[in-house]
Amino acid sequence: MLSNKAKYGLKAMLYLADRPEPGPVGILAIAQDQNIPKKFLDAILLELRRNGLVHSRKGRGGGYVLSRPPAEISVGRIIRVLDGPLAPIGCASKTAYRPCADCTDIKACQTRRLMQQVRDAMAGILDNTTLAEMLAMPEAESLVA
């Protein structure tokens, strides 16, 4: 499941990607417009900056900007930076493999095989979807009656 950290990070990145005028955006503007707690957003944007997804400028006229065009930033990269590996269990991860303590035969484990397929399906969608593509998606119909 997507954490609030990754959800808020994705919302902030989309906000920065959808700016009509160039230039940095202050964190308070992002937090207020996207309904994200400012203190939480501070930590999220710091992590995104450390991983090269945004740049920041301090002082008057400062704020955050994307480090690359929205068409060059994949959703999968953002989620991995903020939430870690996409695999639902450690033994199915390509980048952070951890064997299960209760597993006696990893090659025969059907749960691991299924979770690898889940990981691959998620990665296929998230790694091949950019911020620009998300912005171009049509609005979803409301599920609330």
C-alpha cells in the first residue's frame, strides 16, 4: 500500500510539474494548496532533494522546482525514494532482497513467485508513467454517489 509520505510526495511533485509560470514555489504554498501538513512536507521535499528529484533555493523568491522536466521523472522513482522497494515482501525485491525467516526452500515458494509478479506488474506501470503523463490523464469519475 502507498504510504501517506509517498502520496504527499507525489502530490507535491505533480503540483510543481503543473506550474504555469517557471520558478521556485514556496513550501507553504504547496502545503496549503495540496492540503499536506507543512512539517511532513518539509521532510518529504528534503528527501526528494537529496535524491535529485527537486532543487531548492533559499531566501526571498526561493522554494522548490523539479530537477528535470516532468516527462523525465517517473512515478516509480518518486515512490521508491519515499517508500523504498515496490515488492510487497522482502524476498520478492530486486533491490532490497531479504529472505523470509520461515522459508525453507526459496525456489519452491509459490508466495514469493506470485509476489514477484505483483512487483513486476507494479514496476511496469509506475516506472513507465511520468509526471507529465499523470498530468495528461483524464479526470476520474467520482466513485461517491
